[in-house]
Amino acid sequence: MLERVVEIYRIVMDLRYNPLRFIPDPVLQAYLLLALFVMWCGFFGIIAIYYMGWLGYSIPVSIAVHLLIIVPTIITNAVFLQAERDRT
């Protein structure tokens, strides 16, 4: 199951596998990925506010919490991939 989660993560978040890989500028790739991230956080925040009744829900707090989870995951994945590439 963990392998499937990593596979899905790479399809969505890894610029080597998702369709943003066809954009030649890595800065633009990162910007678009970040813009999509903020858009989805806002979207799910609106769903939580209106459909789940979380009237005290804060979209900026949601984005911060998601970043606190996702950034270490991305860094860990990058370290693992670099270690895999550097093996002799």
C-alpha cells in the first residue's frame, strides 16, 4: 500500500512524472505547482466551511498546516531520491 501512495504522490507532485514536466522552465513549473496547491487548499477550505459546517475554519491556517505536512515529505523524498542516485 505504501508503494501505491508513493506512486500516486509522484504522479501528482513530482515534476518528473506529472504533465508539468513538459514546461522547460523549472521556476515556472514550481510556480504552477504551488499555485495549484494553494487553489486546492482554498477549494477544500470552502467545502469545509459551507458543506461541513466548520464556520470557524481558516483557509490560511489550512494552507499552513498542509505546508507543515507536505514540505517535510517533499524534502524527505528528495533526500531519498538523491541518495538513490548517488549510490555506487
